[in-house]
Amino acid sequence: MNTEIGSAVDFYERHPISLEIILTRLKAERGHLDSVAPEELFPHDQDHYGGLAANDALAERAQITKGSRVADFCAGLGGPARYLAHRYGADVTGIELTPARVRGAEELTRLLGLESNVRVIQGNVMEVPLPDGCMDAVVSQEALLHVPNKGRALAEAFRILKPGGRIAFTDWVAHRPLSEADKELMWQGMAVSDLYDLQTYAELIKKAGFTVYSVEDLTPDWGNILKQRLAMYKKLREETQKAGAPAGHDAFYESYVRFVDLVKDAVLGGGRFAGEKPR
């Protein structure tokens, strides 16, 4: 399939990791979907770089503890939200733009019986459907790269946080400018909007009103992680093709291969940022 995309919704509607794939793998492992424990789902629903350890890093920087009210920007299928609820006792509200992933998050959350602590609602992180000062923390994982106005999303995070609330997130960064050809490939393959270097991103967080506590370059770690993920996606693609099922968006695989090379060459990479809303 090689249809051009026009938005992040188009990208995630055809993403290679879906509710159906997660449930198929889970059922193949255990034979049924009755009484699924969170630990059984976590190997399948954490579609971000670094898995559970990445969740723990954000939880530590956002000071998430039992009872913390957390907003997860661009929550996807809700994997990190469910983990934070299960592991830390947080109450998590995910904001997700793509309807199919909102529905998928709801089904997976219900599968684990975590509905009282986790909900993923359809919404735009540039216009968050939550009241002022209602959250203790905002987190996000490798998702703001899709947002066309990151400053507006950060301002919304600032608005919904209570004084002293924390933001902690990871995202793509550009250590060097991309060529026009690579920009187009990243857009058509993975709906990548504007990217910043680490310092520019930190300034954007400050401009939203936050005190910046940490800026970490994750590029070396991501290089190793991405090689493994690319191998996983290639295997998944081959399996679906052999099964006669749609193998996904061709440009995704082309852009992902290129992305791995760009990270290896330190043109692109990752950053983890943390800040606090002044009291």
C-alpha cells in the first residue's frame, strides 16, 4: 500500500502495531483472552523506544506516585498509561487524536480491568479537553514529532498542570538539518512534523512557562533500540505478507530504514525533557 498521508491520523490508522495484532499475539501465547494480567500485555502494548524502563524514567522525572493525576499526550493504544496506573497507582487520562487507537486503548484497558484508573479520550493536544490545573503530571513518548505546533501543545500542558506539576517527555530531535528529500520521506512515512535540536526544544519548554530541570540526549541508546525495532517490523511485515494480509504502509518501512541510518549518523536522535510549572 503506497497511498500518501495527509496527517498523523492517516499514519496511525495504518500503523503496523494495532489492537488486532496485539490481541492475536496475546491469544497465540496463552490460548485465550480471559483474566489477562498486566504483565502479560506489557510485552505487546508498549510501542515506544525503551519499553518499560522508558516509562519508569518518565515517572521518576515527573515524580509520579500513588494517586498522581497524569495526562498522557498522544497516548496511542494506552500502553504507558496502563503501566503507570498498574505500577505506580496513578490515575491516567490519555489524549489521543486517532479514533481507532482510542477504541483500541479502551478495549485493552477493559481487558485488564483498569477502567477506573485509565481512560483514553479522543482529543487534540493543541486543544486539550481538560480543565485548568487538574493534573499533577504530563507525560508523552515519541509523539510530539507529529504535532505541527509543539509550542501550543506545551502551553496546553502548562495550563492543565497544577502549580508545582511536572512535565516529562521524550521526542525526536534533529542534531543537524534534514535534506528536503529526507523531510519528505519522514512526512510520507511517519507523519513527522517540524523537529528541533535539544537546546531549541528546551527553549520552547521555557517559553511555555516551565522551569526546565533536565535535558538528556538519548541518541546513542536509541541507535541500538531502533536496530532491534526495525528487525521486529521487518519480521512482522514478512509474516503478514505470507499470511496474505495487508502488509502496511510501504513508505513507513522505507522511512524507518532511513530513520535508523540518520540516528546512527547522529543527524536525528532522541531527547528526554523534564520541567516544572512554578508554584
